[in-house]
Amino acid sequence: MKTFLVRSTLFLFTFLLIANYSLAQSQKPNFIIIFTDDQGYGDVGTFGHPTIKTPNLDQMAMEGQKWTNFYVAANVCTPSRSAIMTGRLPVRTGMYSNTRRVLFPDSGGGLPATENTIAKLLKTSGYSTAAIGKWHLGHLPEYLPTSHGFDTYFGIPYSNDMDRINDVTAQEAFASPKPEYFNVPLMRDKEIIERPADQTTITKRYTEEAVSYIKANKDQPFFIYLAHSLPHIPLFASEDFLTKSERGLYGDVIEEIDWSVGQILSTLKSEGIDKNTYVIFTSDNGPWLVYNEQGGSSGGLFGGKGTSYEGGVRVPTIIWGPGNIKPQVVSKIGSTLDLLPTISSLSGTEIPNDRIYDGYDLSPVLRGENKSPREEMFYYHGDRLFAVRKGDFKLYFYKNNPMGYPAKVEKLDSLKLFNLAHDPYERFDIAVGNDEIINDIKTLVAEHQENLTLGATQLEKRIEN
């Protein structure tokens, strides 16, 4: 009798495992984008940081793909986030400005309702969709995630340093930050549920929200956009991580984000859907260098946030999908612009052909093919084309303060050219004697600008009193 019960139990357990695996494989794949704020290229162990410990991201990179030439479409927050959502350059969607480079609490604009987001497209393929964390594409009701294809939203609508109270100086607020110094709202869908948001527990609560959503939606295809509001200053870490890293408060923040990644990956495995889920980890732009130790590291790349030098736009990127992705280090060019067409391809979702998209389908590279469809990158600073990369070569038309702030954008007297395969740190200008390469890039620019219509800027609109 005892033997029979053991065999029956084993049979039932095996049957449930097979049934769960079959269900996961029969449905469309799930997608999770983990998007950090101001995390530099060098702020992950596997990307070279000597003291910040990121075991979960390091393991994720070993099991998946580590992309070493992956770019955002803008060097500051709002336009970068518009690009990841739409697969289109910010100059096309109106999410750019030469004066107000991001949205603020008094902004009256946001991502236009006419734009297709990843979430909006995936809804047409039967996906459930959740946005968690920082949005920064418009805080008015018509611009929030729930108006752009997301079923639910839990997070803050703009940067965590906004709404600073008047009687606290910037120096005090950032040197010894307290949640009550910043009157930032925490929202559930379109309602404010906490103000000011307790930012000491924000990473933990974002993580709990994501884990709960995974468990609740494991039997249907889902898309989660988890946009951490850190390590943008002011820096906050929960009690479990505070003072625990060798890198000070900044390291504490990154190590808590790494813990968050581990929680998500372990949940996918325990729920039996890891082999049917793609997880993409990346950052919205380079580190905020003017804040010294409060900011991150570009890993030796030149420049930081607010610049289109490599340190401002090349970001740490890991793509994970057990059984669906060939593990390797990828040195081909990729961009957050490519996530919309790639996810659409992997999910079998049709993209409307009524507009120009700037992204490419990278799924062949994920499968291990040796050629990438992306050969170029256009780096805009507001509406100015700051630089262009084609293949290994990057040509600069403008210069600015490599610290990012104040920007001081100026047109170059003579163009600068760098071979990023040989010189990723942009130390050796090779423009002299390379007219053929320069002219080839200029031809690419002319072709690009023939099909470019600038959208009316949304960032300069103000709320009318």
C-alpha cells in the first residue's frame, strides 16, 4: 500500500510538471523589461565594477546574452523612455526639446495617444500588461500608462528628485536624503495612494508588485515593464541593504536592484514559466557624473548622462531567455529602439505600417545568428543630430560638456571620428585621412533626414492655470 501511494504521488507530481511545462510552451512568450534610471555602463559586476556585487545579474548574463554595444536613443530620461516604448526616435514623437529636456510636474504634455507602445501592440495579441515604477512620459491622466496599453500601473509618474519641498536646499536634500524632502506621488493606476512616496522601500515594493503580477498571470501571456526609479538621485535603500555594499549608498542601491532581479528570475523558475519568458535588463542613460560619489560609473567610457558620448548613451544590457536565447557576449550594435520590433516578432504581433519605426528585429541575434540588422545609430541632443555611428565608426558634428551639465552644446569647427571597435573610450580622433568613411556617414545622414519629420515638441507645454 505504501509503495502504491509513493508511486501514485510521483506519477501525479510528474504529470503536473509535464502539464505545466506544456502549458507554458503552448502559449505566447512572456516579456519583462527591467529598466533602471541613470545606471552607468560600469555599474554591474559583469560589466567590470570591482566592488559592487551583482550576483544575480552576473548569473543572468552567463545564462543569457551580455550586449556590450547597446544604446539608448537619448541621453536623458523622458526622450529615452519614449524610444523604448515606441521604437521611434524622440524627434519623431515630439518627446524632445532643446530647453526643457525632460517632463516636469508642471508639464502639460506627454507621449501622444497616437503613438503605438509595446503594451498597446501586445494587447492586440492577447497579452496582459503591467507598468511598474517610474513612467516619466506624462503625469496627466491622458498620458499615464493606463492610457497607453497597460492594464495596471503602480509607481511614480516622474523623477524621484522632483517636487522637492521649498525649505530644503538641494545640497541638503541630496547629501542626506529623506523621503519627506520630496513630495513625489506614488500612484495606483490613475490614483495617488501615497504622497510623499516612501522611497526607502520603493525598490522592494516594485519587486513585490512584479512578483505578484507574475504569479497572478502565469497562465496567460504577459508583459511587465519594471522601470526602477533608482539609482537616480536622491539615493535610497531599504534597511536590509543600507550600508551593506563596499561602494557606499550608491552600491547599496545597485545591490538591492540586483536582489530584485534575483527575486523575479527565481519566481519565473518556481512558477515553471522561465523557459517561456524573456527578461531584458538595461538602463535609460549613462551615469549622472556631476553628483560625484552619488552618481555611477561609465566604466571608462567618455562622458555621462546629458551627453551623446559613449558614456552617456551606451548602457549595460543583458537579455535572458533559457532555451530560447543562445548564451554569448554580443558585440554587435543594439538599441532600446529595437525592443518593440523584437518583442513583436517573438510574440507574433503585427506592427501597423502607417509610420516609420527606427528599431530593428534582433531576434536572429538572440537565436545565435552572426549578423545583426542594426548597423547604425543616430544620436540626437534635442533636435540636433549630435553624432552618428555606422559600423565601427562614430562621427561627431557637435561637442558639449562631458560632465553633461551645463550642457554647452556647440557645433564642431572640424568633425571628429572614432573607431569604437579599437577605441571605445574615444581617445583617438582619426578624422584626418578618412574622408571616405566620413562621406559614407554623411550620405547615411542625408538619407535619414529625407524621411524625418519632427513631431511638435511635447516637453515645452505647460499646465494652464
